[in-house]
Amino acid sequence: MNKTIHVGNIFSGIFAAVLFVIGVLNILLIHPVPGIAYFLLSFLYLPPANAILSERLGFSIPLVIKIILGIVIIMFTLGVSDLGDMID
């Protein structure tokens, strides 16, 4: 019953929360389609999602892929989307 907290799980949870907020802002302020996409991508970063993927499908998303995908998502959000223009 001894559960340990990993730093990767903390950062993954924080990034999932950021993506969730970006998704909600896109749904409310811009357009529902990219908002739903961000909302669904946020579930990939939740720590239990990795366990569910490895348990049911037999594979998990490597940390390097999650980091690269996270950088691309943030660059897209701030650089290309309309939400980035609203922040400026």
C-alpha cells in the first residue's frame, strides 16, 4: 500500500490540466473543434492513462513522445491558433 509520487507524474498532471484549460478556452472563445481536440489530448497526459493503455492495449506512450507532442501543442496554441492572438 506504499504509493510513491514520481516527478514525471506531477508534470504530466500539470500539463494535462493546462491542456484541459486551453481546450475549455477554445470551446468558449474560439471554436468547439480545436477545443475538443485539446480536451481529448489532455487525457493522454493524465498518469492513469498510461497504465490503462499498457494494461488494455499492451503499449504505452514513451515520455520522449509526450514531451515532443507537448512542445508542438504549445507552439501551435501560441503561434498559429486564434487563442494565441487573443492573449497578445
